[in-house]
Amino acid sequence: MSGQRYTYFATCAPGVEPLLHREVRDLGLARSERQVGGVRFEGTMRDAWRANLWLRTAVRVLRRESRFDAVSESALDEGVGAVDWSAFVQPGGTLWVDAQTRESALDHSRYLQQRVKDTIVDQVRAADGTRPTVDREDADVRVHLHLFRDRATLSVDTSGASLHRRGWRRSQGRAPLAETLAAACVLHSGWDRRAPLIDPFCGTGTLLVEGAMIAAGMAPGLSRERFGFETWRGHDAAGWQRARDEAKAAVKIPRKLRLVGHDIVADRLEETQAHLDGLGFGDLALLEVADARSFAPRAGWNGTVVSNLPYGERVGDRVEELHGDFGTQLKALEGYRVALLTGSSRLAGLLRISRAERHRILNGGIECQLVTADL
Ligand SMILES: C[S@@+](CC[C@H](N)C(=O)[O-])C[C@H]1O[C@@H](n2cnc3c(N)ncnc32)[C@H](O)[C@@H]1O
């Protein structure tokens, strides 16, 4: 594989940038810089593999192919045509283009999407005689055009489907937390990876699964079926397999760890157990149907409570009362650490946790607050 270096941009939910930046640095990725909505870094294609396999809070990893001024259609065509697309698209392969534009003369994103796609298709057809087809859901090659103040950035998506699709999920419950955000909550919680991890509203178990993966040093992308770069022309399948094998060999399940999950709905606990079983964490689980309004973990656990509380918009009503009652229960838990993702600052306030820190995170467009505290 060539040692050619590229500029990458790993995207994340707004509010998660500092955590992603720390992950990028911990992975030893070079020249990283935190930006709005993600983290830029530099590296080889092998680094892109590692980023996709290991970054827990990233949503996708884009590889920058070119940057140019695009004040007119002809300038856009020229810039797009300057990239060798046959290096990505296999004969008979599929393609998708996303386009965003802001404060630019070319201001119609659907039109830009079409135009970039046409330029790429024409170039590939001229080069190898086949015409790539368009596939929105499952394209072999996904291209992103970002136009800001007439400056175009053209990237290829190394991830493909969003990285929250880890491959371990079997069921959705009612409102599962995105895996990338669950990882962000666990990483932000300050959990030491040894104390019991407790989720009193565990739903399908996303936080417990992501926590277990962190504690076990399990790469979040290990169970995923496919990444974007795997369907690029010239993909080094043998090298990639070695990278995956190395990640597999690094997994060490901490047998003494306890993953404690409660939910008021029994089906959710079955789903949580199935998710943990699927990854080899089943024996660590202590799951119980219980109402969080009378939450009282076992004496002496001194665990870390990481949870995603029900939101008014998405799960039932009487959410305010629930936050108040749950907050009252927490007052009895001395020695615990908590990290609670709530649907709004108002709901966060209803918990009435003293000396709490609050951190804003956008969860699927909803402005949430992650409340952390040592009780
Ligand atoms: C926002 S969801 C949690 C989703 C979970 N993080 C996941 O990824 O699947 C909230 C969960 O709280 C549960 N729940 C609602 N009221 C509850 C209560 N009083 N006690 C315990 N669980 C409750 C719901 O059944 C639901 O599964």
C-alpha cells in the first residue's frame, strides 16, 4: 500500500468535538485540529482504516481530494474533472454525491449534486467505457462537495454508511441512542472502566454495550460488515484484513466488570442481553426490570451511572415528574459518579443535582444536556 498522505475530516455530532479530538490524538493521528462539527487530521490510507475502525464518536471520515475556487459552473466542472475518479469507481460500480452550499454563487445543492455526478460519470465512462450507476443507499463510492463562499472542498467518504452502524444492533427499542453518542456519554462520564457501569433506563443497552467495548479495548468497527473504502477500486483487502485481525487480537474482556441495566419494559432487557451476548459480554450483565423512580443500586457498588433519560418528544409523557423523582433517588447515592443525557436544559434542571456540570450535545437535531457530577 502506498504511503501517500491525505487530509481527513472526521465528522461528529455538535458538542462532541473535544471528545473526538482526544480520540484522534490518542490514536496517534497526525496534525489534528478541532473544528466545528469534527476533527481534521493527516495520514495515510492505513490511518483512515484505523480511524474508521477505532474512533468511537466519529460519524464518518472524509478524505479530501481537492480544493478549488468554484464561482461558476465551468470552474466547478474543471475542479471535479481534475480528480481521477477511475481510481475509486470500479467498472460497473455505483456512485452517490452529496452537496452542501453556503454563501456561494452556486447556491442550489440539488443541482450541484447532479452536476458533480454527471462530471464524474462522464470521466469514468471516457476512461473505461462503463457508466457508474447512481445508488443513494449503498453506493460503492460516496463523494461530498462542500461549497462555502465559492470555495469548493471535494471529499470521498471512507466510511460509507454512518459509523454509528457498528453491526452489533439487532433491535431498535423505542428510541435507541446513537452508538456514537452513547460512546461520547461514556467517555465524557469519567468512568474508570472498572467500577460497575449502571444504566437505570437501559432500553436496548446501547450505553452498556459501548461501555463494555471501551473497557475491553474492542474496536467499535470490528463487527461492522463494510466500510466505504472496501468497495473502492484497488482496495488492499489483505492489508485491511490484517488491520482487523490485529484489532481482534487486542480485545480483552474484563471478566470482573459488572454491567447493570434496568428498564421498566421487560422486552428491552431481553434486547440488551442479546446485544451483550452477541459481543461476548453476556456474562457481565446484571439486568432487572425496575422502575427508576425507586432506583436504589446495591450497597457498596460505588458505580458510575450513565444513562439517557426518556425525552418528552419521543417516549411517553410525565417526563418532568420522572426526572424529579429520579433526581431525588440519586441524592442517596454517595460515592457514585453520574453522566445523564437529558432532552433539554429544563429537564436537566429538574434532576436538581448539586455541583453538576452541564455539556451541550446535539442528538439527532435535539439540543440535549449531558449532566455530570460526583455524588
Ligand atoms: C430514551 S430510552 C433509552 C434508550 C437507550 N439508551 C437505548 O439506547 O436503547 C428510555 C428508556 O427508559 C425506559 N423507561 C421509561 N420510564 C422508565 C422508568 N420509570 N423506569 C425505568 N425505565 C423507564 C423506557 O422503557 C426506555 O427504554
